[in-house]
Amino acid sequence: MLIINGVIHTMEDGTIPNGFVSIQGGRIAQVGPMAALPGDAGASGVVDAGGGHVLPGFIDVHCHLGMYGCGSPEDDLNECSDPCTPQLRALDGVDPFNRYFEEARRAGVTCALTGPGSANPIAGQSALLKTAGTVVDQMAVRAPASMKFALGENPKRVHQKGGPATRMATAAIIREKLSQALDYELKWARAQADDTLDGPGPDVRLEALRPVVTGRLAAHFHAHRADDIVTAVRLSKEFGLDCVIVHGTEGHLVADFLAKEGVPVITGPFLTDRSKPELGRLTAENTAILARAGVQVAICTDHPETPIGLLPFCAAMAARAGMDEEEALAAITVNAACIAGAGDRLGTLVPGKDADVVVMDGHPFDWRSRVLHVFIDGREQF
């Protein structure tokens, strides 16, 4: 497969004003200017971009795609029977036939990190999925992709009895379970080093947290208010977690702090109203302020809060609010891939990466531009 005559946004090696992308075996084989196009290229099929824009597939790095019903009471988003559920797996709750997968593809969103909601202080494991397929195990790029934690109003609001009633209690529940997970991991390490010692008994909750407390699985903290953001960083430093802030609505108030701590932020949704007190300082300028401070940022829809098909529009609105245009594109491509732990496969148009490619008839931030072709793993899906 060959895509020709396009403005190629490699997102790593700059932009090629008139170039091509060659795809072989589901991977990107070659990228370059049209003058460098091999004479024998294109035997297996050619797509002429006609001067349009060619980009890496867009990535929504925080949403609930496939876990929320389409206008129906079906809802596999929040497990409210217990405030601490790290053992939950998104793969067990995603419906790949949910119509929003198709809407994602039509908008050029080729990958999404989806998982449980924010009702629980520790909510469970997310999964990074391609948006094409019928079996979630085959769609998975990484599963688990992160562990979901939640601070702020949601855990307080949901669990009236047997759960946290204050921010202090929410943090204490997280702290207690992480302490238990560290002890669990220590006992396993000792048993592996000395075969005369027994390991700890089976515990699915602590087993799920082992890769988190050993730094092998990122901890994604739902946090809107600035004080909750700082609490997430505090907890992460206590336990050596690979911390990512999700939403970060008041991140602009502590942007320099986040930059100094080296903590990435997934901003959004910001195409929404201030529907709860935590969103009182919601501003479209948040992402731009964080990026200018030196924070690595990605942009999410938090689907269904904002429909996933509007992800490129969210990035365009961030650029309109002052974010550098290339940084805004990075926030839904290369930065999103790196924060999701899949930068080795996704987010850029360079040889060897997955052939997730979007062809548009204009710049992705022009509201009049249309998606013409979407390739996922080299196969045309739209």
C-alpha cells in the first residue's frame, strides 16, 4: 500500500510538504518526499492524498470507550460494590461492537486507552486498544496499560457507607492498599530468593498492584482540583509510582510544580460545562499553560463526556486557546502514545511503527476538513 502526494506529519522528523508513506505487512515501511519515491513502489495499491494531510492515527489516551451503553441503561463503568477494586480488568468489560468504535475510526481515532470510571479510590486496570476488531484480546496493544486511581469528589459521592467520606479517607484507602501491595511483593521476592520460604497466599487485589508498586505499570490518577493533583504526586513519591495525572483541570495553577516533578498530564474533557464544583476553574487555556511550563501533555475526550469522534476538534480548540499547533497535534499522537507506554509502536509516521494512518483532505484543525481514509495495522478501515 502506498499513500502519495500528501502533507506528511511524521510527528518525529518534521513535516514533509509533498511526500509519501509506504506500508508493508501492517507496518510503515518508508516515508519521504515524492522526489525520493522508489520507481517500483505502489504495486499493491495507491491512495492519492491529493495534497491533503497524512498523519499518525489519533490516540485518545483516557476514555471509557466500549464500557458505556449507547443511550441505554447498560453501564459497565463503575463497580460500586467495593471502593477498592484493582483486580478489575477493562478487557472483561469492553464491548467491541459498541457503535462508538466505528465513530472513532471515522474520525481518525485508531487507538484508545479505556477503563473503569472514577467511583473508586482504586478502580482497576485499563486497556490500550485499537479501534478496529471484534475480539478485544486481539485489539489490545497493552493490557493492562495502567492502573486507575481516583481522588476528589467522585469516590466521596458514590460510597455513602463503607467508603470514603473525605479526601483524607480516599488517600488513606489508597495508601493502605499500596502498603499491603509492597509487603506482598516483598514476601514474593524473599520466597523467590530462598526456596525454604513460602510466598504470600493468593490475593487478586494485591497481585494486580504488584506491577504498580514496582514501577512496571503506570498509575493514572483522576484528579481535577490542584490540591488533588498534588496529593496524587505525594502518594506517587511515597510509593515510587509512575504517576500520570488524568484531567488535571486545575493543572494550570500548579504547572511549574508538575514540570519540576516530571509528571505528565492528560487534559480533558474541556469541551464540557462546569457540571460539578471541581470544574469551577475549567479553562480551555489549561493545556497550553501546562505545555509552556514544560509538562508533557496529551488530550483526551473522557468519552462519553465528550464524544470520542471530537478528539481532533479538542486538540484544535487547545491550539485556538494558545497551544502551539504542533504541540496540540502531538497531544493526540506521539505524546499520547508515549504516555500510554506504546511510543515504540504508535504515534509517529516512521519506518517500523504500526501502520495506523489517517488521510484528510485538509489540515486536521480546520473544521471543514474531512477524513478520507483510515488505516489500522495497514488495513483500510474507513
